[in-house]
Amino acid sequence: MFAPDRLRLAGRYADLLATEGVVRGLIGPREGARLWERHLLNCAVLGELVPDGAEVCDVGSGAGLPGLVLAIVRPDVHVTLVEPLLRRTTFLQEVVDELDLTGVEVIRARAEALHGDREFDLVTSRAVAPLGRLLSWSMPLVAPTGAMVAMKGASAADEVAAVEKELAQLGCAPPEVLTVGAGVADSPTTAIRVVWAEPARVRLARAQPPSKKSTSRRPRG
């Protein structure tokens, strides 16, 4: 899973999670003993779903799970970590600098702030929000031929069944509930993968400049 030259980086990241991550409230104090199985390996197996050389966006990255792990296990990809909280982005940037992860960008913002400006081959998330909200945050960032991959637990199928309306409104294809890491990790990872139903229509819609009426926004209270 981790190549020999990347295992050292993963170990150092685990050390930072167990120390600074706990001190800053990014990881629970009881998580230290199970960081590898519950967090690092759980995220690393997601690399099976990442295309070669992909542009990856990790929404609500938190302590860097799964984004930083993917950057470590898959040095061929470029990862953008999107996180709105300063204490978290500070930690993320410190890890990126210490591990010299040149293919990682840290952005302090909500995912919605990137809508219309950036698109990615893969948009990931882990324990961020229910699927309905994730779709509205993530799918506008997904390239026409890309995918959203959300790490979920045992309730994944129930979450999919509950968002039929949102999927139709956004123009998504029926989601796939996938299991990755079987035979590699003791507890395989469950993920929901969502792609566009008609990629060509997504490209066309994004190519059209918005009208003046559509760009006007009411101020938020």
C-alpha cells in the first residue's frame, strides 16, 4: 500500500496527528493507539479509486483525512485541501511543509467559494456531512468526466436512498456504493461514488457565461 519511500512520510504524519493533532483538537486523545488502522490505512485504500495523475480536491479536509494520506500514498496526483477553519489549515500547511509534499495545496475556504473557478477529477470527503449536503458542495467542483467519492460507514446505502431528489436536480447518475481495501485492511472502507449522468451537458453548461440576472445575489444576513 505505502511504497517504502512513502512509508516514512506516513509514519511522520501519524506522529504529528498523535501529538499536535491531539493538542489542537483535530484528533481525539484516544485515537493515538489506532491511528494506522482507523485513519491512515482506512484512507490509503481509497487510492484504488484515484485515476493516474488526477487533480484531487479534499472537501472539509480537517486533519488531512483522506487528502494528505492520498498525497502520501499517491505522489502522482495533485491534492487540494479545502478547509474553512484557520487552526486546521495551519496544521495542514505545517504537515505539507514538513513532509515536503510539493503536490499539495491548502486553501482556507468553504467548498462553495471554489464553485465556478475550479474543477477536479476527484472530489473526496470523510465524515464531513450527510450525503445531500455533500452533493451540493462537491458536485459543482467535479469535472464533467470526474467523480465525487465520499467515505461513509454502514449507512451508505440508506444515505443514497434518501437523496434521490438531490441527485436528479444536480444531474447525477445513480451512485455506486463501493468497498475498497478488502484483504488489505482489517476493516474495509465504504465509499459512495457519484458521477455526472450526462458529462457533455455539464461541459456545455459551464461553457455558457452567466446572465446578469443569474449573477445577482441577495446579501446574506
